[in-house]
Amino acid sequence: MKLNVRKGDKVVVITGKDAGKQGKIIEVDPKRNRVIVEGVNVVKRHSRPTRKLPQGGIQEKEAPISRSNVMLICGRCHKPTRVGKRILDDGSKVRICKKCGEAL
């Protein structure tokens, strides 16, 4: 499945408990149709003591959310936007902002 967002894109969450939060995409999982966004959908996980973390305890980390719940933020108009595609003169494809037409 092809996703309209990539690792490193700045996105805003549009639905769910974290609606309105912005963050950068850390990881994309196209098979499961999910993305992990920095600082969004933070969950607590209990871990036992290991050599890496000798005291163990409760860890906070980001959990994946559906890619349909995030919307890309345009770098020029700074608004959430849908993504379009445009073919340049040299034949390469580029993603564009549907609101202002700027290449993303």
C-alpha cells in the first residue's frame, strides 16, 4: 500500500485523543498502514531490569497510529493539507500541497 506521508514529514493529528497535536514522523509501516509520530499516542510499558536498564520500571514511548488520522503540514502555508502529485519536465514526480501548490 502506498502512503502519502514519509519519515521526517511534519504532520498534525486530526482525530482521536491526540487531535490537534503536531509532530514529526519517526517511522512508517506501509504493510500495517500505520505511522509513529513524535510525542503523539504516548503509552506506558513496564520493563524488567536488563543490563541496558538496570533499574527496570515504567517506560513511555510512542505507539503507532493509523495513517488516515494524520495530515501533512505544508512548509509554505503551514496548514494541514492533502497531498497531490505533479510530474516535472524531467519526468520525476513530486508531492505538492493541494492548498497553495508548493512542492513538499
